[in-house]
Amino acid sequence: KTQKEKADKELQKLKDAEEQLLAEKENLTKQLSQTKDELNRKNRIIDAKQNEYNLTKSLVDSLEGFPESIKFLKKNATWTKNALLVSDIIYCQETYRISIENYLENYLSYYVVQNVEEAIKAVNLLSDAAKGRANFFVLDEFRHFKPSQPVLGSELKPVLELIEVDGKYQQLAAYLLDNTYYISNEDEAEKILSDKKYNNINLLTSSGKYIKRSFAVSGGAVGLFEGKRIGRAKNLDKLQKELKVFEKEAAS
């Protein structure tokens, strides 16, 4: 009887060990499946980011949507390697891109140079090669610019607070977006458009439908490809950094 009890105990231990092994196997199988799913998810993100990076880089390199004069200067090594376009120096979240791009439309293809001499050199290059015309913002001229006093109103966000711009270009950005505000509520926007108290401000709406400048209103339908020009260069840098992070995580 004692031997039988011992045998039963040993058998029970074996059964318990087998059940534990099966449970551990099931747990490891679940972990492996979860790991594979997570890896697949990260790989899909990497593929999407890589495609976005490739497209953005192609647009930046080809200067898609910009005049021939701008492309000519960009490729001309005898001019300056430091000059950026206004569209290159400003970055904002996707939420704001359409409205801010529409507002700055007339200035996106302006080159930003340090001094008048650089602008003159570029103008002479264009003239000698008969490559059209270009516009230039001269940073030295903005050193003493003073922005307007902010308008009080919780529904209005200063657009300058919605963008990213390097310190070197802060004064230029302050000039371009001086007295300019963003509102997310279209109904409230229409009320402000009709309110004479706000005659002197510039107003952007979230959809890009309305753009109000001092004493003028413009707007209408928003195209499918709007919001694709502003911040390309900065977005390219951000995408490259994000790609490295995801690739590192996927490899770990």
C-alpha cells in the first residue's frame, strides 16, 4: 500500500509537471504570437514612414510646385548654399497645414537670404541666364521688427504659437504671421468675420475654407493636395528621425 501511494504521488507529480509544461508552452506561444503581431505592426509603420519619406524627399529634391527660377537658383552652386525657401523654414502639425499654407501661399516660394548682397547676386544670375524672376526676404531687415500686441480671446490662437521655426528665422515668421490667429470652430469664425471689432486681425479657420486679412476675406473649396508644400524640409528631417527610432525598436 505504501509503495502504491508513493507511485500515485510520483504519477501525480508527473501529471502536474506535464500540465505546467503545457501551460508554459501555451503562454510562450501566446507571447510569440503577440511579438510577431507587434513586429508586423512596427514593420507596417516603418513601410508607411519610409514611403512618406521617399515621397517627401522626391518633392523636396525636385521642388515640385515651384517656379523654374527657384529650381534654377537651388541648383546653382555659385550662389549660396544657405538660402532656404519660406516653405522650408516653417513647420506645423498636419492639423494646421492647409490653413497656414493657404495664408502664406504668396510667400512660400520666396527665398530667405541674410543680406541684400545675396539677393542681388541671385537676381543677376537669373537675369544673365534669362531664368525668370524670384523674390527674397532679407533677414537683416527684420532685426528691429516689433510684432503687434496680441488680441485677447480664448477662441483665438496666435498662429505663431502653432508653428516651429528656428531662432534665426523667428523675426521673419513673426512678420509673416503678425496679428494672425487660428480658430477651430467654423461657426464662431463666421461670427468673428461679421464682427467689426476684429476688422484689423488676420484669421485662419481649421478647414482652410476662410482666410480673413485686414479688411478682406477670401476662401472657398479646399483642394485635395493643399497643405503639401509647407514644412517639407523640416518634415523630412522629422521622418528620418522617426524611421531610425522605429527601425531600432523593430531590431531589438
